[in-house]
Amino acid sequence: MRKSATRFFFMALRYVLLFLVLGLFGPGSAFADLHVLIYHRFGESRYPTTNVGMDSFHAQMAYLKKNGYQVVSLASVATALREKQPLPARAVVITIDDGYASTYTAAWPVLKAYSYPFTVFLNVQAVNDGYHNFLTWKQIAEMRAAGVDFQDHGYAHHRFADWPANMDESRYRQWIGADLRKSADILAARLGARPKTFAIPYGEYNRIVLDEAIKVGYDAILTQDPGVVGSATSCFQIPREPILGNEWSTMDHFKMVLGRKDLPLREHQPPLVPLRDGKPFHLSARLLHPQQYQPSSLSIYVTEFGWLPVTLNGDTLTTDRPISLRRRLNRVAVKGKERADGRTAIRFWMLVRPDGL
């Protein structure tokens, strides 16, 4: 009788602790955080800014296997976000942008050896016109028959956030939509199915770019903002961790990004619309779970200025001083350390300043 009472006490205590944790950290914490990796070239040292060495790539894929990470398909993650399903635990998605030939000659044999699913986002004009050092349609057909996923990276690989000076908003929107419909039509004709996912060329976007891509009919849109996918991530603004270059392809960097968590926001100011003028403003972000983070660890980053001092008022984090942006493109981030385990949580987005401000 005494043993039964003791067992009941510890079972009850376990459930009480579970409810306390969920109550403290919010419902989003019941979901796993997931990392989407982005690669470009493999074993092509003459392109150092977009390349990952093959020794590093082998080591990274082995690290995932050895440390119990699940490599899952991008489609499964997009579905989970769209339908508000739990994300798989300790999961990673592998994506490759542009469709360089080394995807076929160098990366694919490694990924096949581990049976890892992956998605290739094709620069459609480069492939369709037979540019040197890009995949051919024959190679794509072979890979696709073996289960490789191919999706859309736009037709002409434009920097869509560069609003052409000779276009009003209506023509700007038409320009974006025309490029994406052209690439989607070619992929549909070549692959027998319309692309469901779009990766923004250069990762440069504003609200208009996202809106026009959504109109084309994609189920998911991927940026090149570093960060982690959590339950509060929009399926139309999925972050990816770039694994490239001399610093961002090292094992130290690879392990660091896999250790980060998502920092979900309710909103941020200014929003993603292109900035209208160069007047100074305060950056701010409303945190979804402000009680989850060590207050002294919270900060806001902007490319042009680095990490800025901030004030937390309730759930809103605001820069202590106004800023005026001169750079055309800036990435903004909110960062903090979790109270529970000290892990870094982070969320990025992009601000675009039209030319001429």
C-alpha cells in the first residue's frame, strides 16, 4: 500500500512539473525547434564565398548521424507549419540553392550514402539555357527519379528587393510575378508537377516580394535569414542557416547553429514593407514568451550598427536610441538566452531601404 502511494505521489509530481513548465514557457515550447541548412557549391574552392569543402561536408553529415539528428524532407516541415502540427525533434532539413553541377558530382553521392532527403532550388534560366557548371535536365531527371526534390529559385535570379526606379508599385509587382510564373511554368513542364516551394534569390525580400510569391501559389517560401524553425514560424518566411565560406562552413559554426533555438515574436517594427524615408526610428519587437528569457541577455542587432542596447517593457523590446539606416539592405535580429538551459534563441528579418532616400 505504501509503495503504491509513493508511486502515485511521484507520478502526480511529474505531471504537475510538466504543467508548470508548459505554463511558464507557453504552448510553443511543447514543439521542437528545427534547423534548415542551406548549401550552394561543394568542393569548388575557386568560389570561396559560396563553397563548402568536401572534408567539411563529410564531417557535417557524419555529425548529424552520430548525434541522433533526423534529416527530414522540406515538404514534411512545410506541412507541419501550415497545419500547426508538432515539428519532429532534433530534426534538420538540407537545402541546396542554384543547382550547380557539384550538387550532382560531389554532394549527391554523400547524401545518398546517408539516405538523407534534400531539396534543390533551381536557378531556372541557368539550367534551361545550359549555363556552364550548372545541372543539366538529364541529371535532374536522374536525381528526381531517385527521390531528390527540386523546387523553384526564380527564373532570372533577380534581386527582387531592388525596386527598379522606373517602376511604380503595380509594375514592380508585375515584374516579380512574371519572373516567378515563368520559372514555375518551365519546372511544371520539365518535371511534370508545379513547384510547391520557393527560395528567394539572394534571400533579399520585402513584404511585396512575399505577397507576389504567395499569389503564384507556393505552399512555402524560404529566406536566407539565419535562424531556427519553431512552431510560430510562418511557412511563408522560413529561415535557413547558410553553411558556406571560410567561417560559416566550419564544424564550430555548424555545431553552434544546431544549438540555437527560435525566439518567436508577435510583431516587429518597422514591418517588412519597404521603408518610405530615411527618418530616424526605434527598432522594436514584441516577444511571444518574454518570461522565457534572461532579461539582461536580450538585445537587438542591425547589420549597419551591430548589437544595440535595448529596454524591455512588458513583452516589448525597444532600442534605447533611434537609428537612421543608410545601407540599402539590413538584417535585424532579436537574441536572448533561455532561462531554463541558457541556450541562445534568435529571430532574424530583413529591412530594405529603397534607393534615393
